[in-house]
Amino acid sequence: MRKSVAVLGSTGSIGTQTLDVIERIGTDHIDVLHLVANRSSPLLAEQAKRFPQATASATLTHGPSVLVDAVMDPRVDTVVVAVSGAAALEATIAACKRGLRVCIATKEVLVAAGALVMQLAKDHGATLLPIDSEHSALFQAMQGYGPETIDRMHLTASGGPFRTWSAEQIQNATISDALNHPTWKMGGKITIDSASMMNKGLEIIEACWLYGIPESRVDVVVHPQSIVHSLVEFKDGSLLAQMGYPDMRLPIQIALLHPIKLDTGIPRLHPTQMGTLTFDAPDTGKFPALELARQAMRNGGTVPAVMNAANEAVVAGFLENKCSFAQMHDIVADAMDAVQRLDPMNLTDILDVDTQARAYVTSCLEKHIGAS
């Protein structure tokens, strides 16, 4: 069936790869109706030429409402959410209320508001599909099986640039060290999250909401080859894994087309090319962000939203040399203690604690700079 798509965040890493995938799929299957970016740029102009039927907008020029406006276009049936912050949440909620296919690449949507988003999707018949290698792998392995058949989920992690580093070395890591990911080419924020393994913490929370499984049954395994993208362990003891090259275009294509399968020329992995595959337990002493995320999920309410917002703010601070790599964890943990937990939660509550957490981190960073 032909799909009509709005791409929110079209000039970012996921957005540009989404448009590559759509061109590979072809206009027989997908029309792009909206391209929304943060700012006007030569890249956005070039995308508009490639997809002349699409309306191209920039939030800095037209305001953040253009994201929701694109979602509310009655012709749109599929939305790719690849923008960050509260704008992504509001656009996702609008898409859920319309009962659309929502392809989520933005982690904070489910981390900050998983209960709200999943309930809206259920109430309005929306379909949430992840644009993420690990959650796409879980989704593929689960086809034909319900949550009641699953014993555990195993999220694979590359281990990032600091997998073999000592705790002392990690304490003194520089920005360039943290951005030197061995496998994936990603944006700055997610690359720093990979270095701290906060990205896996966020993915634990996402998996809980997407697949209806408790945090205690979602594991993380370090798999530096990045060939196995995650595994599902069923109650009968069988393990199903999804494997392939570390290429985000396949999860994007699956989110857009499922259950249709097309050969669009994305590179394939032959079993003889896999080599040796290794799996190890993560060192939570060196990477305390994993336990921080589990704690946030166990505490519930708005605590995950606080953690997510504080982490976003402190990563930005680290990238601006306002704190050290090691200090990021402590600041996020302190924010989780400082900002009041709200329960039950709604969108207003989430946006409120998001603002409070960011303000708290800003204050911490200013004190650190003043003392340095």
C-alpha cells in the first residue's frame, strides 16, 4: 500500500538516511509530503529539489508548530520522528491521536513519556515502530509471538570507544576521545551517550514500553562486532537474533514498510563474513549510567523524564567543555534527586520536569565553571 510520509528532522543523520531509503524504495510505494528541519540550509533546499511534491519547513524560521502541522496534514499516514526535545513529544502525541504509523528514532519520546504515548497509541490505533538497530532487531525476532512468551530480551552494545579503557582513563576522557566511536557514525549527542553507555540505559526503558516487558528482564550484552543487533530469549529457552551490517538504513526501511520486504540494495551480510562474534557482560562500575536508567524506570512517574532531560543538558555541557566526562553521571543523578517526582503524569507534568531538570543542570554547570 502506498504511504505518504512526513519526515521530521530531515537534515539530521536519521533524516538523510530515511530519504536515501525512500529513494531506494521508489515512489511506487512512498510519497514524501513534508520535510521539516531545524533550520533552513543548503541541504534542506537540496532535499526539497529531490522531493518537489514535499513542503519544506524549518522550525527556526516558522516556529516549532510546523512539526505538528506536518503531522496533522490529512494526507499523511506515516511520520518519521527524528527531532529532539519536547517538539518530538508533541509531534508524536499528535501522530498517535491521528492513529498513524509512527516511526520513532527519538529516544526521549518513550523514555520521557512512555506510559502516555503507548496509551494514546492503543486508544487511537496508532502503530509505533522503532528506528533503532536494537529495538528493530527485537521487533523482528518477536514476529508471531506475544510478550507472554518472552523470558528475557538482550540488547547488544558495541561498548563504545571506552570498552577496553580503565575506569581511571575514562575519568580523564576528552571530547575527541568520546566522539571516536569504533562502529557507528552518529550525531554528537548519541555518540557521547554511547561512550557513557547511557544510550543502552535509554534503550532499556524504551524496550520496556515498546514490548511490555519489565526492566528486570531486559539485559545488556557487550558485542563489539555489532553484527548481532539484539536477541529475544523465549520461555522455552530458544534465542532468536537479528543480524546484519551496522547500517541504520535497514531499521528505517523496516519501520517504513513492515510487513513488506523489498530488496533496495542495502548491503547484505553473508555468514562467511561474520568472523568471530563475542559477547560480554557490561562493566557497570565503569559505566554507571546503566544502573541510573534502571533506577529511573523502577522509580517511575516523571523520574525517567528528569533523567533524560538532565542527560541531554549535561551532554551539551560536556561538548562545550563545561564539565568532565566523569562529572556527567553525578550531575544527572543529582538532578534525579533534586527534581520532584510527579505521579500520575501527563504532558504538562513531563514538560514541567523537563524544564526543571535542564535548569538544574545549567546551574550545576555554571557553578562548575565558576569554581574552575
